[in-house]
Amino acid sequence: MLHAVLMVGGAGTRFWPLSRKTTPKYLLPIVGEKSMLEQTVDRIAPMVPPERLFCVTSRTQAPGIRRALPWVPKANVIGEPMGRDSAACVALAAVIVHRLDPDAVMLCMPGDNLVSQAAKFRKAVRTAVRVAQKGSLVTFGIKPGAPETRFGYIHRGRRLAGATGSKVFRVQRFTEKPDPKTAKRMVRSGQYYWNSGNFVWRADVILAEFARHAPYLRDAMERIRPALGTRRATSAIRREYEKLPKISIDYAVMEKATDVAVVEAEFDWDDVGSWTALERHYAPDAAGNTVIGKTLMLDTDGCIVVTDDHHLVAASGVKDVIVVHTRDATLVCPKDRANEVKTLVETLDRLGLDKYL
């Protein structure tokens, strides 16, 4: 059976000051009226009932997820004691799911991607499941709309014969975030996809791949396994996590595995990585400003302004600036430095200004 695992342990720091430790990006309605997490669950709900839906998050964020998804069993919201990146997240989910269903197929996906065509997404998942049942690791590739340097890329190989539904190809290699020149070359070739960070595999297969390429992770999970479902689980997970390095699933397994396939996505996809993503989803005003909330814009062009209906943000004579107002903090930065908001948050942490995080 298909089980869905939502990887929701991130802090969404590039969406500060709206995104905070207890209310991270995926719990917010960044685009649309529902939170990113709720939109993700809605997308997969026709294929996966609540009892087969799992969220792997941090312990501090777990209560917020349980409040947002009250129909999901409490035990299915798994709080990691500390962040160890996506490889540990996947490994922990895999051993939990495998214990419940040794024949399980897992759909692992971030909880904060935006996919506007849910039916096409489910079609791609059904194709991926058929391929994964044969033993392959499967990822989803996004046809690049531009030579982006903020994404990893997937170099596709030959097309798989007999794969029905969406187009499926063998993966030749994964390429980390390229420089602009390399990105242009890859996009022109037509043989590369953006790496969406969504995956499908059998639980037993991904555990075997951990044993092969990252045995320390498989060993840690096997030490956790006997404690699952008991009061010892929390302490066992903490004990093992303290010894684990931070490493992504791409580095730990995907770049080393030999049987990897990529499903060509037919759906629209956006990782909604920073405040500039709003420009892709909200209609601008006549001067190219993207505004949410009560604003007054005079001689102002190309700005992104986020506030609420109780606090007026007025701008005059500025261009290409981001302004985000919240109750206790306000962000102002140039649009071309939107990704540096993460550094700003790290600086606040270093200065001990925790109450703003």
C-alpha cells in the first residue's frame, strides 16, 4: 500500500518575519487561503487515508502540525529531537512505515511545495508507484523554465519501456546547484530537470540502499526499531540522532544509487523559496508591485509588500524592495537579496534575539 511521508522539519527562515520557529512557512497561507501543509495534504488525500499519512518534523513544531491536521493520528506526527537533514528524516520514516507494513511504498515529499494541478500530480505518483514496486528509487523532475542556479538538476538517460502514464527515464546523474553558465548549457540541452525533492520507493528498498551507501543510518534505525511503539521510543530516537551527521538524502543515497528513475512532471511546481515567489502567484498592480494587505504606494515600482488589514504600509519613491510587516518585527530588503533573509535570521539567533524567532 502507498504511505505518504511529509518532510516538514524546516524553519522557512527566508520567510521571516512571518515564518517563526513555532509557525514555520509550511503552517502559513503563503500562497492561497490554506497553509502550505494543508494544500499538500489535500493534494494527496484521494490516494492516502489519514492512517497512512506521516509527518516528520521537529519536536517544537509537532504540536502545531497536530492542531493543523487533527484528523491525522497523533502518533503519525513524528518529532525529531534535532535537525539532521533529509536523510535521517527519510530513514526514520522508512523504519516506522516498514514496521507497520513490510510491503509499503512510500511517497516522500516536502510539505511546502506549491502544486496547482493536483490531478496531474496524482497521475505522476501512480506512475512512480508502478516503477518503484519493481525496486527502483523514483524522483520527479521539473522541466526547467529558466537556467536557475538555486536548484539541483537531474540528467535523464534513456526512456523506460513499458512505463505507462507519465514519461519515465533512467537517471544518469544528479548535479548540484550549477553556476549560471552551466545552468544555461543544461537547460539548452533539453536533457535536464530541476530536482523537485519528491520521491517514491519501497520502504524495504530504501532501507537496503541506506545499508549499502550510508550504513551508519541504517544501523541507527535498526537500534531504534525495537523501541518503536513503546515508551522508550523518544529516548531511543534522541540517543541515535545525537550521533548522526547532517546529510541530505541526495548526498547519502540518490547520487550513489544505480537504479534510479525520474518521472517527468506534467504539473506546475514551485518550491516557494523566498518572498520573491509571491510575484509568480499574485497579480501585480499597474506599477508592478505585489501587495498583500492595506498599502499606499506612491511613485513606487516593483516592490513586494506584505502586511494585514489593520496596519497600513505606505511607500513613496522606492523600487524593487521587499517590506513585510508583522506584530513585532518588520523586514525591509532589496528584492535581489531575498535569499539573504536566512542570514539575517541566523544573525538574530547569534545575538540572542530569540523572541523574534
